Amino acid sequence: MPILNYTTKVDSSKTVSEIQAILGRKGATHVSVDYRDGKATAISFGLTLGEMPINFRLPCNVEGVSNALRRARSHSAARRC
């Protein structure tokens, strides 16, 4: 299954900022971003559900997405033949 809307001209820092703002509006108690070589590699945040604080970490899977895009590109090229 191809990845929907996989191209963008939006800078990744703007996307990260928008994600942080959404999490804050939805009640996140904290939000942090992990970076490697100046690029975001994960977003971590916490929510309190009832009395229970729960932490989440969402890693970026750049390699996995790149592989999926390559497969989709080669698959669509094969269908055109």
C-alpha cells in the first residue's frame, strides 16, 4: 500500500512545532524532541489518564519510509510496463 501524501515542501521543524502545539492543546504534560545530526528522530510526550501519568515515544522511521517509497516507486513503474 503506498504512503499517502508523501511529498511536501513544509520544513520538518514546522511540522514538529505543529505537533507540539497539538499535543499541548490536547493536554500533554510535557513534549520533547530527540535530534541526531540536526534532524528530529523522535517525539516524546506525557499524558495523564485518570490519575495515571503515561509517557509515549514516537520514533521517526526514516529508513523504513524510504524503503516503502522505493518499493512503491518500483511497483508503480512495473505496472506501467
